[in-house]
Amino acid sequence: MIRPSVLLFALLISAPAWYRLLLDELELRQVLVRFLVAVPVAAVLLAGLRFLLAGYRKVEEEEAPASVVVTPERYDSAPDESR
């Protein structure tokens, strides 16, 4: 199924053709063809954007791995071997 964001982006891409339709410079068939070409282009562009931004999503609490508690120790607390 095509996402509404893809259709909206395709409409934005083909907006100049729709404007030229209003000025009677293009026929409706040409404008619809340009819109239909813009739909897969918009789908690929938005899928690439979603892929790039997927790594920045916040991890849900259930999916987060169990955190390991690490207690820092002083370096001087190591046993002295010279004694």
C-alpha cells in the first residue's frame, strides 16, 4: 500500500505540471503521467530517508538490553607487588 506521505510528496514534485495545467500549457493526460512517474520516485526517496533516520529512533524500554552496572575503582587500589 502506498503511504499518504508518498502521495503528498509526489504531488509536491509534480506541482509545476499542475500549475501549467491551470495555465492551459499542458493537457490533463500529460500532468497525470508526470504525477504517476513522481509516485515511485517519491517512494524511493522517502524510503531512503526513512532508512537513514531509522538508526536515530529511540529504543523502547522493553527492547532495551539489560544494563550492566559497572562500579569504577581507583587505579591506586590495585595490590602493590613491590612489598
